[in-house]
Amino acid sequence: MAIEQTLVLIKPDGLKKSLTGNILTRLSETRLEIAGARVVRVTKELAEEHYKGLKGQPFFRELMDYIMGEYHERRKVVALVYHGEDAIQKVRNICGATNPEEAEPSSIRGAYGRITTSGRYENAIHASANGEDAEREIKLWFCPDELVYHIYPVRETEIERAQRTVWA
């Protein structure tokens, strides 16, 4: 069995419905380790990069608005990195099918997802599809120092004149 890591996003509809605790409880059944967690305000740039493989699809704009919280007044997601044996498949099994109507009722998407009357999937959670996507997504949503250990190679670099927001 391979040691893997995967990105999980609790999407704005999951936050609006106060499902974070329920989802984390279900994910704990995987016995995987959380290597990183943060609450992220999703910018247009972040959303575009996350879903870049779907650019050009007729639902792309709607997908962007959904992940940015435009439909749920929650302009944030909870981003998590899970790490351990067969992490990708274990998380995907608990999440269920992307389409909530096709997801097992006992899965996260089967229990908490829905399809709106306009046909939009609200499936409460994102999970990386494979190892390549997981690495790309984790590196997009997290900096190395935001994870409890280095799951991918890192290097030290000096950044001059970096601007950063600090407490006043």
C-alpha cells in the first residue's frame, strides 16, 4: 500500500449548512493523518487555477461562483491535507460520487449533497482524483510551512522586499 496525500475542501455549501464537524467525523473513519488545515477565502485566481482543467466547459463560470461562495454567502472553504496509506481512494470512497444523486446515501455527498432546481451540483466536498491532481492541488492551496511536515521536496530561498500584512 502506498503512502499518499490528498487535498480535501469543505465547500461553501458545507460551511453554510454547518457540516464541518460531521464531515470531519466521517473523514476520521479513514484513519488518515491531517497534515494541514486552513480556512481559505477563495479568490477568482485561486478558483481558476484549481479548476483549470475544466476551463471551456459550459458550467465553468457556475463552478467558479460556487467555489468562491457566491451562492451561499460563505466566501471561504476549509482546506485540508490528509496523509497516509491509500489516502486518495480512502477519502474518495467516503466522499462518494461527484453527482449527489449517484452517491451512496451513506457517503458524504449522498448524505449532504443536492442538485439545485437550476441543475447545479452542491456536493459539499472536494477530494483529489489522483496522485498528480493531489500534488498540484496541495501545492496550490498550501505553502510548505503550512503543513506539519514536508510531503514533497522543498528548498530554502531568500525573498527580498516581500510585502506582508501584519497585525497593527
